[in-house]
Amino acid sequence: MSGSSWTRVRAVARRHAFVLLRSPHRLFDVVLWPLVDVLLFGSLGVFVARQGSGGSIAFGYLLSGIVLWHVVYQAQIALSTGFLEETWSRNLLNLMVTPLREVEYACGVALFGMVKLVMGVGVVALTALGFYAFNVGRLGVGLIPIIAVLLVVGWVIALFVIALVLRFGTGAEALAWGILFVVMPLSGVFYPVAALPGFLRPLATALPTTHAFAAGRSLIDGHGMQWGQLGLATGSTVVAGLAALAFLVLMLGTFRRRGSGAWHAPGPH
Amino acid sequence: MLDAHQLVKHFKGVRAVDGVDLVVRPGERVSLLGPNGAGKTTTLLMMLGAILPDSGWVRVAGHPLPKERSQAMGEVGFAAGYLPLPERLRVREFLHMFGQLYGVESLRDRIGTALERFGIAHLAGRLGTELSSGQRTLVGVVKATLHRPRLLVLDEPTASLDPDVARRVRAGLSELCDSEGTALLLTSHNMAEVERLCERVVFLSAGRVVADGRPASVASRFGRSDLEGVFLHLAEERPAGAQQTDRTA
């Protein structure tokens, strides 16, 4: 990346830092919802653990699951709402007529998204430790590659969402939040995919998150890293990432051909 | 500086731009005029790479669009009266962001100078939401000129400004173009403004170039005393018939 490219990436990241600072309600995503999630799944875990055999395993699955899920959630929400912010503030055309490249824009939003991710996941991990004495760090260094895969998966989902918004307009923006409610149960965040109805399992197996969470549960169970699952997670993430990029480039071309770049101009027609 | 060849664009079956050719030379001041719906904004946005033409091509400072869009846009400044400022940024922060996107050096000084040029240094600490529409337009013009572009593209730059502020904008633009040799391409519905600022006008009607030349010669070609008369004539009689050009005038 050239010096000027890096400057543009920083400019975008800085712009989104100001958005967060001046929009306290945006802190809900990185503070309040993580806190509520830990309370919900932590308390559920405690209740299940008190019911007898196997309960303590469920407790670990629930809390490690919600901590790791927030990696996907924060990465996805930061990138997709970062883009949506430009449509809400009608800044898209301003940016489109500068030297800023699409990839630089995405990097800038993702860069600041990392800050939000650290905040959000930090809140989840510390709340789990403080309220339920669950230390996600005890899973060891094996967490690092799992978190890396989940981070990229979050970005990949965001690229799909952005592409759909480019194609269908702001009507598709509900997907920024809604799509995760579909991915979450299919990914076996809190349970093995064997618990899903049979007809959904092939779909679940195709998701990179499913294999990443399976690798995480193996760490919880004390069986060490399942490299096969991690490899499947990484491979399918790469495939999904390439598909997302191709889809995004296609939708960006459609966006420009349809004249949608003139959003909020007084009508190019 | 800008070379657009046979631009065509359809929207929902309507031929919004119909074979527009336009060349803007370095330092030249050109106005793109025409009634509402003539295709001015679509033409401008195609020249900026924000909209892809159905056919035809555009080169900005020798860079073909969309292939070398990033390099091309480094040479262009764009402002439009209808573009808002991002709400959660102060004016200084907004200009700083765009200055970085254009790779401007000594940014703090440059922002100060640019704000002074248009008489709005006192707005530097204000949030976008605290500005009037006229003030937002002025900040947009400052943003467009911050990196000393070789081509300045302005879409209705004075549409929401009172006459005094509009005069200040024209003075600032004239000074900038004179001192930096910046080429200017603007749209406006204010014909008097165009006659003061631009040495050449291009009239569009129904997506086609119907006149191109010096303001006085274009007016006389249509048998009118000024551009206002030409504008009203085209608004009443569009679509115009055969193209009329006056490049040699």
C-alpha cells in the first residue's frame, strides 16, 4: 500500500471515529448489546449447569460461544454500518468523486471497526469473567486463529450486505443486522450442528463459522485444536471472501451503470 | 483537461444524454446550461466517473474513466449545491478528511487559506448540522478547491446562496481560476452569473448539445440579446431540432 493510499485509509478511519464519538447511541453495539448477551447466555448457562450432568459443558459452550460470536458480530456490523453511514449522511457522491478507491474505503472502515471490535469483545470477555468467572483466555493460543477466521467471516458477510445495498438501495439495510440472526443458529455457535434439524445440516456445514465454532468447542472440551476443522473454516472463508468480492464488484458496476451514484442529486433523469 | 466523446445514457428507456461531446481546455471556463431535465447533471456525473455511460468515453487530465478514476479525480474538485455535509463532522474535520483523501500537504494552513478565500473562516469549528444551506454550499466549494485541482466541476454552486454570498463565491472562484489556471466547468440557472464567470457556454436540450460558443455569439445565433433569452427559448421549444454549434465564434 502506497503512502497516499495509507493516508486515505486513515482519513476514512478517522471520519468513522468522529461518527462514534458524536453518536452515543452507536455505543449500544459495542457496550450494551454485548453486556446483555453475556447476561442472557451466562445466566442460561448457569441455570443449565445446575440441572445435572453435562450442564457444565453447556455453560462453557454458551459463554465461549457468545464471546466468539461477538467477533463476527462486531466485525460485520462495523463494516456494514460504516458504509450505511455514508448513505444516511448522503456522503457517498462526495466520496465517489475523490481519488479514494473502493478497497481503501473498505480498509479504512474495517480499520476503525477493529477498534469497535476490541471494545465489544472486551466488554463480552470481561463481563463473562466478572459475572460468571468464565475466562475465555483459558482456551489458550488456539483461540487466535479461530478469532482471525471469525473476524474475516464478519467482513465477508458485511461485503455481501454492502453489495446488496448497492443493488437494492437502503431498503436492503435491514440485512446489516438481520443476516446475523440467520447465520448464528446455522453456525452451531452454542451447540454441535448435529443438534440442528437434518435438512439444515448440509447448509450449516457449508458455512465457515460452523467449523470455526466446532474448533472452539474442541478447545473448551480440552481436546486441543482440531486442525481439520480450522482448515475447513479457513478454506471456506477464502472461497466465501472471493465470492463476496466478485459480487461486490458486480453490484458496484450495476450501481454506477444505473446512475445510482447520483443518489440525492436533484435527479439525473 | 476534460475530453468527453459521444456520451450516451438511458434511464428507464429514456435517452437522458444523447451523444454529448465536450472538451474543456486547461484554464478554460465553461458553463453547461439547459432547462431542467436537459441532462446536465447526468453529463457531469459521467464526466466524474460517478455514473458509467452506456456508450462514449471520458478522459480527465489524460486519464481514461473508469480505468484510471482515482488518478483522474486527484485532478478534479467537485461541489454541488445539493450535496450535504456529513452531520457528525465539524467543518475543519470535514475539510481535513477530504484534504487527506486528495493527499494535500500542509493541510492545516491550506484549510485556513481556503476558508479565508471564501470568507468563512469563522465556521471552522461548526458541525455540519449547525450550518445554513448557503454555508454548507460554501464549505462544499472550499472542499472542492482545497487541493488546487486542475479542473473544478460545480453543479449549481450558488443555487441556495443570497446575492451577496453568491458574489463572494464568484469572486473567490475567479481569483482561484486566475491565480492557479484552474479550468472551470459549472452548471447554473443564473445566466447573469454564467456571463460573468464563463468565457464559453454549452447548451443542452433533451440530452443533446444544441449550442456551444461564447455567450454573446450563442445569444446572437438564437436571435436573443442574452443567455437568459436563449434559456427561455430552449425551455419553451425543447426538444430542439438539429444541433447548433458555434465553436468558431
